[in-house]
Amino acid sequence: MSDNVIKSKSFSFALRIVKLYQFLSVEKKEFILSKQLLRSGTAIGALVCEAKHAESKPDFIHKLAIAQKEANETDYWLQLLFQSEYLNEIQFQSLKSDIVEINKILASIIVTTKQSMKK
């Protein structure tokens, strides 16, 4: 997978998170969890963009590893919002499948880059 795929998917996901934040704060009057979700969900794409201009391969890996941590945190907030009934099943499953895919792509890029460093 190229970083263009992860850049595109993480940006699209960030847009979904921004819209979800707007929905949760306006319609559901939920401000605390949704703000955490907004922060972590948009950080993924920002870190991917930052990694593209990394100073070295280890720096590149480090930035993507932080993006992966943000993706894991985002998954946590989504689960919490679902279990507390701020998100319905359809909303949750759609976002959950996106974050799982993003996490898999990030993991693949990190592993591939580490392997290329060993050669």
C-alpha cells in the first residue's frame, strides 16, 4: 500500500469525524467524548502528512506509529460512544470498519518500512 492510500483514507476519515463531532455536539449535546474523538480522529491524517516529510526512515516509522496510537484511541472513543448510546449500530459499524482498515494499512506500512531498513 502506498502512502497516498493512507493519506486519502485518513483524510476522508477525519472529515467523517468532524461531521460526527458536529452531529454529537449539536443534536446530542455531547461535548466531552466527542471532543476527544475529534482530536484523535483528525490527528491520524495530520501525522500521516507529517510522516511524508520525515527526516529519516526511523522518523517516518515513529510518526506512523503515533498515528497508529491515535487510531487505537479513536477506536476506543467510538466504542465508548456506541456503548453509551450516542451512536447507533449502523453509525458505529461504519466508522469501526474504517478505523480497522486504517490501522491495518498503517501496520502494513510500518512493517514494510522496517523490513526495507534491514536490507
